[in-house]
Amino acid sequence: MRVVVGLSGGVDSSVAALLLKRQGCDVVGVFMNNWDEQDENGVCTAEQDWKDVQRVCEQIDIPYFSVNFAREYWDRVFTEFLNEYRAGRTPNPDVLCNREIKFKAFLDYAKRLMAGKMATGHFVRTNESGDLLKGKDPNKDQSYFLYMLKAEQLRQSIFPVGGMTKAEVRAIAREAGLPVSEKKDSTGVCFIGERRFKQFLANYLPAQPGDIVLPDGSIVGRHDGLMYYTLGQRRGLGIGGGGDGRRYFVIEKDLKNNRLVVVQGEDDARLYRRECDCEQVTFVRDDLPAETPCRLNAKVRYRQADQPCTAELDRSGRLRLIFDSPQRAVTPGQSAVLYDGDVCLGGGIIC
């Protein structure tokens, strides 16, 4: 069977390709170039990754190509990313990238190459029914980022490292002598890379400075633009040492008055929520497994431990989550993802 593997230049996707080759598959490596812009040093951040892909593919003896999805990424992912920041929310572009690019544009490309399956280096698992399952390694599980996928897409996909730990993946890479065996994992938003987030965002959205205030309206500082801050943030506020001496935390972005609202102390009840509503709700298997309300677990951020909750869908399709325990910094624009044990059911955008 021909399998087209999405190669990022990292160790996970490289080992995925290696394992499939060892299994006797007809493996084709494809590097997705989703962002053409150079960084502030004039370097295209994808160049080194492409070189690593070439080195890996030549070593394990598989054909490889590069495909440019920059236009699709701009139209389907980055435009929405900017719109969310304009609306005062904090988006997660990796979720959209998986739905629109890796498992739509890239999957279509794999089919044009006559592939029976596509594969990636994501730490997730699937079954024959098309369920999305957590990866074996709890510290690397990436099901949170794939919750927008559908069962049909998952049935056409293979995740060779999903049943392994990161340590096992690196051990295989070292044993095989892959040139990326010790390469650092990528972190943060892919198109920003090592640049400062504030500098990057300022290139696309105009900043409007304003006051930082306490809930009673008392001014305690100035912000550089609401788009640069997120709920629960404590670093980078520039107002340390005031009031009772405790750290300040963001609890609200007041768009109407262009004010950033903060409180002192991470135990302040206004940092926490027992409920949240979600829109753009989507399920892997098209619906919740039972009539609502029903008892499930949820994550409102990546790598958060599963949080018991009651989930309920209203007639408009909006999802309400009522948590057993208050959740810190539930952030509009981020995703709330539902689980039934190891099965990732789907989720929605916190609104």
C-alpha cells in the first residue's frame, strides 16, 4: 500500500516514515510549506526543516516532494487567526491548520498521488470505527489539536508513533542513525517561530494602547494593545509591586472601553469559571454519545488534566459545559475538547 507521510523535518514524522518503510509500505515523503515569510533576520524558517526532510528521506531511501500550501494557509487559517484577535479573543491556529491543511488540503494531495493512506507524526491513535484516541504518552498526546477532524478523515490516516512514548521514538531514531534524532521539538505557533509574538502581531494588526484597571476602575498601568494579552496572564504586564504586593493577573479584556482588567493574587475567584459556552461545535462521530446533559471530561487548554463536567447541547447547537470544579482562565477563542475515557469526542470554541 502506498502511504504519503507528512514530514515536518522533526523526529516524530521521520520515525513515522521509517516505521512504515520497515512494514513494507510504499512510502512517499511530502514536506508541507505553509508559510513563505522570512523572519527578522531574512531567513525563511522552513529552509532548515526542508533540508532535514531531504536528509532523512535519502537515508531511509524513500522519494520525497515539497508542496506549497501557503495560499490555503493564509485563506483558511491565518485570516481567521487575525479576525479572532481583532475580536479580542485568543485563537488556536494549530486546530484550524489540522482541519483545513493537514487533513484536508494535504489529504487531497495524497489522494492525487494514488495513496491508500496518509500518515503524520501526531501522538494520537485511531481504531477501525474512526474514533480518535489519546496517544500513549500522556505528556505528548495531541488529540486536543485534532478534535475538529471527522471519522472519515481518521479512517484514511495512520499515526505510527501514537502508541509510543516520546522516549521510544527518539530511541528508534538514534538506533537508525536519523540525523534529526536529537532535534528539539517545535513549540508555539508554527508561523511565528522564534520571533517575539508582540512584534509579529504588530505587523498585521494596529495596536491601540489603553489603561490597565482594577475591577473598580482604578488605573494601575498602561497596556500596549488588548490583542497582546490573554486571560490569566501575569507576565509582561509591567505593573509588578503595586497594591498589596501580590502579582497581577488578567481577568477581562474590555473592548468597548479599551481597558485591560486585572486582579491581584492567583486565588482571586474572578480568575475562575464553573461554566463555559462553546460555539462552532463539532464531533468526530457527528454527535455526542448520549442525550444531553451527559457526564464527560473536558480540557480547556492543551496538556490540562481531564476535568469532569456535565455537557449539554441546546437547540441552536451551542455547547454548555458545567465543571465539577472551577476552571482557571477559561479563555474565549481557545478550544474546549470533550473526552469519554481515552476517546476524544470533539469540542468547540469557547465563547
